[in-house]
Amino acid sequence: MAKTLYDYWFVQFDFPDANGKPYKTSGGKMEYNATLKREIPAGWNDSILGKFIELDRGVTYSKEDVRTQDDKDTIGILRATNVTGNNVDIDDLVFIPSSRVNVNQMLNKFDILIVMSSGSKEHVGKNGVYYFEKKHAFGAFCSKITPVRKYMIFGYFINTFLQSKWFKSYINNQCLGTNINNLTNTHITNCEIICPTPDVVALFENKMMPIYNKLASNTQENSHLIQLRDWLLPLLMNGQVTVK
């Protein structure tokens, strides 16, 4: 739903006009943008992603830092394998001392986690939304993407852009012909992005809020059910629990 609405508004340009009608379909004025090499709605501009976001690289740790279980002195670390589809899961975490992690290496609800390095090019640039209340950290092969303070109101717009076909195509082009499967901050920040007028962004953010909240609720519930399954299944298999 979120990506469909993004495409409808910012690719087809049929966001609601002043009369609530689809802008482009209803004859809204379009102007050619030389940077984006396409027509865009009058009053919109081009920009680069770096104007809107900041990136924080994850924590580096060694095998000696890894603990076998979570406790009050440890924190869970998410890795590239935790980015699946457009989501971030909290399965199969490793735990390290909390003292190894700074505040910028912790994930907050609705942050984006992006894979910056991987043994496979197809994984580089994978990104997903962190939908959980509990704070976890992330490893050095990943980066966290958050809006800069000035553009906090662009949060859902940026998140949805990072899931778009445009961004995925851009990342694929950056990796073409390279021998090292790494992205740099510059690769991300130099990505061209369409910049709508603030009123359109504000309307989009209001539309996205309940969608993202529902996605968060569903993701948290699914995670809880997976944990419950993983706890019950061994008990069922060894006969400690029976189903009547």
C-alpha cells in the first residue's frame, strides 16, 4: 500500500490537487527537469538524498565480544541477514556488551537499516524499516538512515523512497562493474531525488502514518508468534507438551 501510494503520487504525479483531483490526469502543469530528465509538477525541484538524511555506520565487534544470551549488560546486534524484503526482523541476534555501542548505533522505531557491504552484490543496498519499540544495535556491514532534523517531516516520504524501484535501480547501477561489494555514504547521499512542495509532503505523511503504524503492529505480532513457535516446537517434539 505504501509503495503503491508513493508511485501514484511521485512517479505518476497523480497526487490530489487543490480540488482533490489527480494532479497530472486532471491537467496539472508539468515542467521539464534537466537533472531528472523528465517532466515534473510545476513548483517541484530536484535534489540529492544527502540533503534530507544522515547515515550512521554500525558497531564493529570481535568473536571475543559475543555473549550467548541477552541480559541487562548486553544489547542485540542486527546484521545484514536481518534485512528481509522491506522489513527488519529481530531473529537470530548476537549479543555484545552494551558498552561497545554508542547511541547513534541504536535503532529506533521507523529507522531504516541498509546493507552497505556483503559477499553478494544482490544484498548490497537491501534496506528495511525497523518496526520495533525495543532498541537494538546493528553491525558494521550496515548503516542506519534517519532524516536530518530540518526534514523530520519528510520521514515517511524518505522511507518509502528507499523502497522504490528508482532507488533500487540506482543502487544496482552503482554496483555494476565493481569488484568490491561495498557502498559508501557518498553513493547514498548523491542519489538524485525528486523534491515535492511541502504541502504535498505533509499530506503524504498524514496518509502514511496509519499505514506505517499498522505495518509496525503486524510485524511485532508476527515476531512474537515466531518466538512462541520456536519455544513450543521443541517441547511438542520431545513430548513435554501435548495438544488436546
